[in-house]
Amino acid sequence: MSTTLSERLRELLEPLVSSQDLDLEEVEIESVGRKRVLRVVVDSETGADLDQIADVSRALSAKLDETDAMGEGEYTLEVGTPGAERELKEHRHYVRATDRLVKFQLTEASGAGELIARILKVDDTGVDVEVPGVKGRKPTAKRLAFEDIAKARVQVEFNRKNKTDEQDQHDEQDVREEHETHEENAEEA
């Protein structure tokens, strides 16, 4: 049975990436002129910071040099994270995208089409999502089975307030109301 170079590289590099408490998401080899580029994408439950990426990059580079897995030709190693608009392929990707807005491409069997919704909950069989309301309508809940999802990609949101911002606004409102009540009580006394 023949395995591709990227499969062999995945087998070689995955233990090193795991030892750094990261997940190996992708291994891709691309030819650019005479040179080759080896792109390795890593991630974790909490995301990967620059120090982790630098550490894993040094470890991968050393391993590749000692095994000569890339052969004799020149190549460039690029190590990074999936990025803001990552495609969701694995169960763990959906879990990490909880509370994020996602564009779903649905399968023909499920009626095809696109759906943009926020992931609320993920389990072994699918995702519970909230479809945003349009023109003042309330959002609606929907269940999507994994088998009904052909493709899913996280969407970038520029103007969404996170829960902390909403809580801060709520707390500020409570403080203002409490202050106003104290002022009214002081005037009455």
C-alpha cells in the first residue's frame, strides 16, 4: 500500500506536535518554482500563541533535518494556525467554534443550500444552532446533523459584542439605576 508524502509527514510530525499540547490540523506540500513549501497547521483548545508556534516550528525543523523526510531538495517550513475563517472538518473544530457564526453548506439529501447560524451546542451526532432573525424577527433554533453538513466555515464578525461586553453594559446600567435611586432617596430625606 502506497502512502503519500504528506501522510508520511503527518505520521512523523504528529507525535512532536502532540508533545507540545497542540493538534496537528493540516500538512500540505506545495511546489513554488524550484522550491517546495511545507505548511503545517496546528491548533489547540485555547488556540496557539506565537511562543508555542515558534517552539513547535523548531522541533519540527530539527526532526525533518534529522530524518531527511523532505528529501534532498530545498524547502521552506511554514508553521501556523488555521486562521479566523477556518473550515470545520473534525468534531473538535465544531466544539471550538461554539458561540461562533458559521456558514454551513448543506448536502443535497438535507435540501442543499446555505445557512448562516451561530453554533450553540455540539454533541456526537450534530450541532444545535441559532439562526439570526431578519428585520427585527427573533432568532430561531435549529438542529443540524453532521451528515447533513457538506461544508462549514467560521465567519468573521466585526461588530458582535461578546458576552463580557454585554455583561459590562448590564452592570453599568445597574450601577446607574442604583445611583439614581440613591439620589432620589437623598432628595426625599
